[in-house]
Amino acid sequence: MNRQEATLLQGIDTIIVRVSNLETSKNWYQDNLGFGLLWHDPVTKLAILDTNGPTSLTLWQTDKKVEADKDTASFPIFKTVDAVSLRQDLLQKGLAVEEIMQDNYVKYFLFFDPDGNVLEACEVLG
């Protein structure tokens, strides 16, 4: 692949998360994570959410069972400036949240949407 072909890809536009109920999930992401709605198409059963960053999140309803395994699933990692405060906020909202993990570079934790989809919040340590 030459350099011109390599630059035809310019980053990630959106991440698709499959959900069992679009309205429930759309409300969950908006209410709990503060994501704004960019587009909603009830015919194709998808909603595109603003993640406050360059990559959007697309919720796309499926009629199949949503099965997420945190050990094998691909998942989005959301940036945060304060993992401890964010985790506490999500816990107060009643969300399923795991313990904070930390190394010399990052502090992060997993949490889960109504379908059990794996999500991560990560704070880069300065």
C-alpha cells in the first residue's frame, strides 16, 4: 500500500453498539452518559449519539439476542478527566460498574449498558 492509499482512511467515524431496544438504550445513553442525539431513524432502528469527541456512537437495534462477553467483546473506551468521580456518578445512578483498575499510565473501569454491552471509561494519568 502506498502512502496515498494509507491516508484514504482518516480515523473512526462511529462505533456501532447493537441493542435490543433502541428507545430504552437511546434514553439510557442520553440520561446516564449525557450524550446528545445527532440522528434518529426509527425505520432502520438506529440512533447516532454525540460522545463529546470526534467519534460518534451508533446504537442499532437487532432482533437477535445481544450477548456481550467482557473477555472477548470489542468495546468503546470513553475518555474522562476523573475516573473516580465518573464511577461514583454512575454508581449513584444505579449502573452496573466494576472496580477501578490503575497502572502508571491510566486509571479505568468497565461499566455496562442495559443489554450488558461492555463500556470502559479511562483517565490518562498526567
